[in-house]
Amino acid sequence: MPQTQSAKKALRQSEKKRAINYQYKKKMRDLVKNLRVLIKDRKKDQAEKILPDVYKAIDKAAKKDIIKKGNASRKKSRLTIAVNKTLKEKTETKKEVEKPKKEKK
């Protein structure tokens, strides 16, 4: 345990910061998990709606130095690619079902 008054204050401050950082990180993780579940279930509309909230949480975590700027950028990029890939697969599946191709002999 800290002995001096300044060390005690530093401990109190670090505990407060840790709690706040945990909240930002937890919110970010939960939103990313929810988005990944929506992508897995191929729920296009809901995934598109939640994406700006995920971006916001990631950007806030980066701004508060909870995660690094490059890490935030990489997360956003990979999530966007995953959402777009899901949307692309969903539209391709619809096209194949609607218009089957005829084979020529």
C-alpha cells in the first residue's frame, strides 16, 4: 500500500481512470460482438444500423488512448469489409435463386 499522501492520491486517480477506461472498452467490445453476431446471422439492415454506433465507440476508445489509433482504424476497416461481404453474399444468393442460369450444350 502507498505510504505517502501523493502516492495515495495517485492510487485513487488510477483506480478512477481504470474504471472509466473499462467502461469504454466494455462498450466497444459489446457493440463489436453484437455486430459480428448480426453479420453471422446475415441481418443486413440491423448490421448497417449498428455500424455507426460501433464506429463511435471505437473512435472514443482511441481518442481516450484506451486503444491505439492504428488499432481503431484496423478494427473499423475489418468490420466494414465483413459487413460489405455479408451484403454482397446476400445479394448474390438472391440473384442465383431468382434467375437460374441455363446450360448450353
